Amino acid sequence: MVICKHIYVSGRVQGVGYRYYTMLEARRLGLAGFAKNLRDGRVEVVAKGQQEQVDKFIQFLNHASPAAKVTSLEVEDNYQWDSQGFTTG
């Protein structure tokens, strides 16, 4: 079953390679979506794919970059995303 999650990642997640590692893992798992920095210091992530892979990816987001310090993940279900591939912006 294909699902799509919208995730806001808080903590020290900008300027530490977080989006790059997130992109590599998403592509490894075959997910579509994106990761982008927000002005408030969070990273916004969308992940679409098979439920098992999306669940693994969300767990990965807790420690995606060795230099990051994630303090919280805010996950929204049933997000709509129609693009292919995974990008950073």
C-alpha cells in the first residue's frame, strides 16, 4: 500500500548535511518526495512510497546526519504528493 507522510523535523538539522543524508536514504528505499530547509530552522520532508519503507524512513530521520541533533518529528498522514523521485531544495 502506497502512503504519503508530511514531516517537520526540529532540532539542529540545518547546515549539518541532514537533507543530503535524507535524500540518500529516501532514494535507497525507493521513496518519492523532498527535504527542504524552512526559515524557522526546521526541515520539511515529504515521503511517499510503500508503507514499510516510509516507516523505516521516518525512523531514520531521527538520526539522518551524524552532526544533527533531532529534537522532534511532527508527522502528518494522508499528504498528497504526485511527483516522482526525491529532491532537496
